[in-house]
Amino acid sequence: MRVYRGTDYNDMSRKAANILSAQVILKPNSVLGLATGSTPLGTYKQLIDWHQKGDIDFSDVTTVNLDEYAGLSKYDVNSYHYFMKQNFWDHVNISPERTHIPDGTAADAEDECLSYDNLIAGIGGIDMQLLGLGNNGHIGFNEPGASFDKDTHIVKLSDMTIEANKRFFEREEDVPRSAYTMGIKSIMQSRRILVIANGVHKSEILKKAFFGPVTPSVPASVLQLHNDVTLVGDVEALSLI
Ligand code: F6R
């Protein structure tokens, strides 16, 4: 594992964007696995900025997102589809047909999971997967206790995740109780993984995930078993390692 320390959130975001843009420059038709949440916002902002300056071209890139809330349509302002359009896709020259995310309103959830796995396999797998780190060690929506051996599936969200995500919703009752997520097996099949984390509130879980035992009770700890992981954090998140 490589660890890069950013002086602050902006520096962390710039370093992460540099790594993603190097991936795209070296392989213009890369498949990028993307994440939502607060952590990647600065990374996306930086990539948009470089794109607008003509430094990075996404025209051959394909993206697959980690997860989506079950029950929310892509037009719902709280859906991850909407988040991706607002914060990244609509600002770069990525073709909408090459942006993929589970359909929160799919009639048949199992079928949707299977189709998503087939889609990822059909585009040749993920070259670089971007991951944020949940306060409880989750990656995607793979919550503590999740099996390391699952592809895309539906999960019930833990109380801690509902609590953490309610900041995006008007009322806590509006936070969906379940979501589609790539499984840990899908994530581990990515050729390269880029984890980003900022803030002192992530420092303990980050230490546990990367320097504690590999255990389903800290889902991100599985990343210790991957042979190409890059961790980019700000000084606060990395303060205990
Ligand atoms: C988002 C995702 C989640 C987040 C995690 C951290 O697509 O899969 O696992 O990466 O909850 O969220 P933030 O960045 O908001 O701290």
C-alpha cells in the first residue's frame, strides 16, 4: 500500500485527482469506479477544473458507481445518480451512455444486481476504484459484518450509516433504509484501488482498517489483502498512523 499525506482537504483532493488523471492519461479508455459522499467532492472539483483547462479528456472513459439508494429514482435530488451528475458527469466530457450506476427503482432487485455485475464484467472490469471510508469502516454500503464474498447486492443500512447520511436529507425518516452496493468481492476485483479520507473523525477507523486485523467487522480492512491500494489522506485522517 502507498500512503500519500495531504496537508489539508484541498491538498488531499489534488493528490487524489492527480492519481486519477494519471490513470486516464496513461489509459484513456479506463473504467473508473466512482464514489459519492463528502470526501470525493474536492477530487471531482479538481478533475473538472483540469478538464476545463484542457488537461484531461474523459471522452473514452467509462464509469461505474459503487452504490445507489433503493427506491430513489435518478431524478431524486438525494439519489447518487443525481449527485454524480451535479458534481461530476455534467461538467466533463464523459458520454452519458458510459456512466453507470444501479437503478434505484428497478422492479426486480436481484435482476438489477446481476445486470450490474454483468455490465462490469462486460466492460472489462474496473481499472481504478475510488473509495471513501465510512465512519464504521464500511466501503460502498458494505456494512460491518458483510461477507467478503459478495458481488452487487441489496443491503439494509446500519443505524450508524443512516445517522451519518441524514445530513443530506430534510428529515431522518427520508433516508432510505436499503441500498444497492457493489460487494466486497466486486471491489476487490478492481485492478487498482484509491482510498481517500479526511478529517480527524476518520483517523481511528482509518488506523483500524489499514493497520488492524483483517475482519468483516471492519469491512475496509479487506483492502489490506489487495495488491494495489493507494491511500490518500489529509494530516488529520492520517494522524494516528
Ligand atoms: C459512497 C459510498 C460510501 C462513502 C462513505 C464515506 O458512494 O460508497 O461508502 O464513501 O460513507 O462517506 P463520506 O465521504 O461522506 O465521509
